[in-house]
Amino acid sequence: MNRREFLKGALTLAALAPITRLAAKAGADGDKTSDVLQGSQVTRRRYKNSALTVPLLGFGCMRLPQVSPDNQGIDYATAKKMIDRAMKAGCNYFDTAYMYHGGESERCLGELLKPYSRDSYYLTDKMPVWFARNSGDIEKIFNEQLARCKTGYFDFYMLHALDTANWSLAQKYKAYEFLARMKKEGKIRRLGFSFHDTPEVLQKIVNAYEWDFAQIQLNYLDWELYRSREQYEILTKAGIPVIVMEPLRGGSLASLSPDATEILRKADPRSSNAAWALRYVASLPNVLCVLSGMSLPEHMEDNIKTFSPLKPLTDNERKTLDQALTAYRKRLAVPCTACRYCMPCPVGVEIPKIFGLYNQYKISGNKWLFSNNYNAIPEDSRASACVNCGKCMKHCPQKIQIPAELKKIAAELNG
């Protein structure tokens, strides 16, 4: 079954109805409501058959605004403005993780969400089992996250980045059993997992326990390339709601090749590339929330516009998107999403930055600009500095052969 056939058969518009007026108050397991959300703009989806409604647009906090290109610290002033704007629009789902911004993402949310009542927003966090060395570390990390976020509970909580290796660690340290106890104690409201592996591994995880939701990488490029369609179908069949990560594939689907961009612009001059990608995944009926890592206020404004309310893709728009995808795939060199799970490199190679520059070069064809930007990277951090230790590959969700790709880039530059 191809992408168009699947979407055409699966889409149900009833699931997309926006909820613009919310009840004054709900129980602990009900809707997140406050005066802030009255008249909210963003389309919301109901969680299964409960009273809970979640904004279809979620604020992913892996790529918060930075102080400057040279200072990767979080720009708190800009982040505050963006959080306030998100809350005003009804985008009250915030997704963070233990290692995002070196732990500062959790602290930032803990500080900037303080002015809001705890029952007015959803806070999501994740357990990085690869940081643990024993079962006791699972509890230590969880308690540290509660403290960083200045909260007594998480609305949604996940076992983070499950693949074959991390699933083995989770079982070894009985991570699910501990988190299930936390759920019973009220410190977790809904328990799920985020995932980076094959559909076969996903099926094993789905069958192992009761899950409230799952977070997968889903976008129109990965629908077949990363086998996201199969993953979505497995979760849908199991009745597990889907949270979408990487809907723009690390921003690459927001900055398509010129020919792909022209195809989309000709079809709708008023829509951004990002809007096309977000509407694609949000049109799937089992998607509960679409996370967008918004680094700039203008990104947020464009996304709020896209979801206020969401307009599902038409059949003709899906055909247009297929044409743009065909054009774009001819140019993409390395399937990197700049998640930075490969970092830090033991010898200091700037892996995501190098791949990003290389992809842009392959898309634009401007080798002079690529060489200029690449040479601005310190020599001991360039592709040629890679010692082929392979540590990065153990953490890459995309399973990229990183040393081999770096070697290829270095050879091309020296050729």
C-alpha cells in the first residue's frame, strides 16, 4: 500500500474537530484547563475516549532558542516569550528529556512554567536507560528530573529512544516496573516510550507491556524510507495513540531543494514548506500530538497558523507533496536529523554541523559556500579528524554509518 492510498483510506475528519472552549476545571486525570486556554486557537485531539484533550501541536524542547551561534546556552528571554505565546494559543504540551541542552531544557521549563498553574499544561519527560549503571540509577534519574522540572508529576512519561540495545537495558534494570510504580503513585499520569528501530522490534515492545502512548519518528520522507508507515500501523492496530517527533526531519523538510520548494510554492504560495510537512502527519487520525522543535518565534507563529485550525491535506495536495518528495530525494545526501545523540564526539568532530552543511551543499549545489562554511570549523573538528572509533554509531537513531560518511565528505573536499 502506498502513502496516498493509506492516507486516503485512513483519514477521518471527525478526529480533527477543534475544541475551542474548554471546561472550567477537570479532575486530575482529565483535561488541562485554565483561563489561559479559554478560546485557544490550536486544534486539539481527544485522548482515546477520555475527557483529556491534547493540542495537536506540541512544543518540542530539544532545540530551544540559543544565546548565539557560538553560545549554545538557552536564551531564557526568548524562550519565555515563546512559552507564553504557546500557552496563549492553547499549545500547552511541552516535551523535554534528560540530556536536551545538557540538562538545561528541563531546568528551563521548570523555571519558565512556574507562573502557570500545574493543571494548565502537560509536561512530558523521558528515561534515558543508557545513562544508568544499575536499577538504582533509574530512580535517581527520575527524581532528578522531577527536581529539575520543579514538578511533582509528569503528565506523559517515556522510556527514551528504545531500540534493541536500550530495550535490553530497560529490561535489565526493570525500568518499566519502576515507572509503573511511579504511575501508581501518581507521579506519572500516562506511560509510554519513544522509539528508534525496526517495525519488528517495535512489535516486540508493544507486546511486552501495557502502553498508554508511543512516540515515533514520522514525516513524509520517512514514511517509507524509515519504515514509519509500518510503525504507525502497528501502533494503530494496538490502539496506542501516536506522538510524532521529527515531523520536519530536523528542519530539513522546512528547507527543501529549490525545485521541491517551487513545486509546493506553485500549489500554495501562502504555505511554508514546514506547514506542508506538519499537515501531512497531523492528517493521520491516530496522531495525538505533533512535536515541533521551535527555535525561533517566527517558527512558532508559522506553526500556530498551520494548526489554527488544522486543515487536513486534500488528495490533490498529497499528489503535490509526492512530486516535491521525488524531487527532494534526488538531492539528499545524509539522512541526519541533527538530534545530536552522537555528540560529544570523543575527538571533537562536529558531526551534525558537518552533515548539515554537506546536505545543504547537495541541495543548493553551491560548493563555494559549503567550503567556506566548512573551513570555518576548527581543523581538529572537521571530518578528516575522525578516528573511526564508532562510538557515535551506537547512539545514532538513523543508523547512519557516520565514520564512512565523514570519510566520504573529507575525500570530496580534498578531491
